[in-house]
Amino acid sequence: MAATILLILILAALSAGSYGASPERFRHRLRLPQIVVPKSYKLFLKPDLENSSFSGSVEVKLRIVSPTHYVVMNAAELQIRSDAVNYTAKGGSKVLQPVRSWNFPEDEIHVLEFHQKLPKGTGVLAIGHFTGLLGNNRTGFYRSKYDVNGTESYMAVTQFEPTYARRCFPCWDEPALKATFQVTLEVPSHLMALSNMPSLNEKHDGYMKTVSFQETPVMSSYLVAVVIGLFDHVEDQTSNDIIVRVYTPVGKATDGIFGLNVGVRSLKIYQRFFNIAYPLPKLDMVGIPEFRYGAMENFGLITFNSSLLYVTPESANLSKHEVKINHTRDIEIALDYTVYMKGPCIVSMLHTYLGSKLFQRSMASYIKTYAWSSATIHDLWKALEISSGKPVGRVMSKWTKQQGFPALSADVSSDNISLKLKQMPFGSGGTSRLWVIPVTVACNSYDAYHQFLLEQPEKLVKLKDLAGCSCTEVACPWIKINVNRTGFYRVRYSTNLMTRLQSAAAAKKFLSKADEFGILDDLRAFNGTPPASQPGKRSSPRV
């Protein structure tokens, strides 16, 4: 009898496929398993500002890629009520409830196990109740202090980049797993409730109100935004009827006028530059006193550090003023340095390498191709290569995959025939790393500058091949490398070349303030001394 029961249990386990297998296999992964993907969310949130907490529910329309007993999603610092979770397949009348669930705080995942396999196709996962805390660490859904007519008050705000949406609601918190979001908020009646889209309807019930918002376009979870508080605002609209608002502290609407004007003008510039219409009906901007970054580009609701959005008479007075990812927490470090510091420098260099018109046309094509989807850096390089005919991938790959940036030492040969260039990593780290460097050189004039790629450790460039570079019987020209400092590299000039630059500066022959600053800044970076030059008199550079 016991053997029969054991056999039945074994057969049942085998027929159930993975049912009963350990959920441990989902742990310690950088990515969620791609067997279940979201299509749309209906999210309800009810913040309690006085008690620094919130509750909510969410319905997620899912696509089951292959039959599975498990649903794995992101959740961090949330309490999910298991008896309020169920799944209903499209066209099915049977409501399935999980038999077990696990929360793994270190991995920031929540695992649901169902006795019956969820069939391939679409369905709705309903999580009827979860709770969390409105913390003060400026991530996820949090509480920020602000002033309302001299009284200290609190607003509820979100900061979901890079992986903090999971601190607000259970979700598939990865940029590639895009979906639509329909947000509903229950808040005190006297407060404003803002989200990515315009409000759809508003229902009042005593001291509380429920505000529902239009469904968003397809987007990543980290772009969902909510702001709840008391504000004034200023408003304008673009020529194609996009409503732009800046929300300000109560009584300080005029502080938002400058930001409003910049917002309207920026929309016009970007629509023209990328040849694509702004895809949303409105653009709201709001300053948050306690904010983690300078700003966050949420769809339709951009949040700022207050000091960077509002302009007051005091703030307008100028006289008073890479990375290896092993865990999702590492993404934030990568964003801080790679995206916001190194990234713009690389983009500026690429802009110069391709030229303004070609860069603009190529970027517009790339954005249209990958609109509402995900792309990698390789997709960008490929698109730019196709549009420009230049080896963008070969040039740029080292800049995004390799740590640091290079420095060039520059000198002229003793016979003044060649320009000698040598590349090395700037600072410490040895000399084994090489970059493909788009070098620009101006000789005695900005009327034209020369561009070539430096791929080798060293390169000799014949001066006769560079117009204006050859020495005459009277004098040798000044040579400026990294014209207008658009390249992401430093230059260490020999004494010979630095003396020429010194003479040009004294004669006020420079046309670019960026180059004047660049020479000084590079000199400072190399401790104020050029390398030894060709035999001859050494002079102290004064630029």
C-alpha cells in the first residue's frame, strides 16, 4: 500500500513538470526569467502621508511564453498578501491561486508557485493587496518635506530609476520589459495628484478623492511617476498644442516661469532636431526639495531637484554661486558615472566625428527605428554606421567597454617635418589599453581643421599634409590638438608646441575660448609641466 502511494506521488510530480521544484534556481540572477512578460498594468496606490506608509493593488496582463508553475517578479520592501493573489487565463473561467510564495529580499524578487501550470498565452495576474513604507531615502515611493505657506508639510513622490519601481509595486522592473500603465491614486481631497498622463476622472468621497489617469504608451517601469502634494503652477503650450506646466511651491508660481519657457523651447528644438513629434499630450515639471538626482526624465512628468528648476532673484545672481554590474544595486553607480559624466563627453566627440548634419540625421533615424522598443549600444553603432558610412562601431566600442580615457603626448620632430603623437591611459593603470581616437588638429587657423583616427600606440603625421602646419623661414605655426575640446582625451604638449601656443595666446590669435581653457586644464592635469621636448631651450609655458 505504501509503495502504491509513493508511486502515485512520483507520477503526480512527474506529470506536473517543474511543480515542487525548488525556487532557489531563480535566485542570484541579474535578470528575471523570460517565461512570463508583462503587457499592461492597472496600478492602484493609496499613500498615508501622516504614517509614512502606503497600500495598493495591481492587475498585470501577462504573456505566458511557455507553460509554467512559477511566476517570478521583482518586489523589494513590500508586504504582499498571498491570499489576495490569483491568475485568470484569457478566455478561461477558472481562477488559479498560488499554493506557495517566496520573498527573497537579497535578490529583490517574489516567486509565486501554482499547482496547475499556467497555460501559454495571455492572462491577468491580480495582486489584491500589498503595503510598503513611504521612506525618506529618496528612492521608490517616498515622502519629502516641503513648505506650504511657512508650514512644514509632506509630499509623496516617486524615484524609480534605475530599479526602484519594485519598491512601490510588484512588477517586472527591467527596462526591456516594457508595458502600458494605467494609474489610479486615492489621496486627500485637498492635495494635487500628478502622474505621467492627464487625469481621466476624479471622484470625491468626503475627505478623500480617487483620481484615475489615462493609460500611458508602452514604456519601462522606471519611467512611471507619481507626485502628490499642494502646488501652484504656471502653464503654456507649444505650437502643436502640447500643454506644458511647471508646478511650484504655493505662492511662488513666478519662480517657475523661466523653467516653463525653457521647457516649451526645448520641446520645439528636440522635435525639430530628431524629426519626431512629442508623443504625449502634456509635459509637467515639478521640483522636489529632497531629491536624489538633478532630474528624472519620467514620461510626461519630469521631476527635478528644486534648486535646478525654480529661478528666484537670489538663485539668478551668479555672484552668489563602465562599471561592472554584478547586482542590480550596481546599476545606479553605472548611471551616475557612465551616463551623466562620461556619456555626454563621448556623444560630443561622436558628434564632431560624424559632423552635425550627419549626426542629426543618423540619430533621428535611430530613434524612429527603435521607438517604443529596447535597443543596445550595438544597435546604436550599427544605425550610425549605416547612415554615415563610417566605422562607428570600431571607433566607439572601446570607449564604452573600456575603463577610463586616454591622453595624447604631442611633439614635433627635430626637423619640424612630422607631428609625433603617442596615446596612453590618462592617470594610472598601465599602457596596455588603446582607444580608437578621433583626433582633430588646427594649424595656425580655425578656418579648417584636420581629422584622422589614431588607432596605434604611436603615429607620425606629416605636417605638409596638414594645411598651414609647415614651418616657414619666419616662424613655425601653433598647433592645437583636440579642437574646441570636443574629444574625450587630454593632450600633453611638448615644450616646443607649448611655446608656440603661448606665443599665439599672447598675440590673441585664439578664436576659441574652449581651447584656451582646454590648454590650461590639461596643463593642470599634468601637474603644470610639459614633457621633455627636442633638444633646445626649455621655457616655462604661460598660457
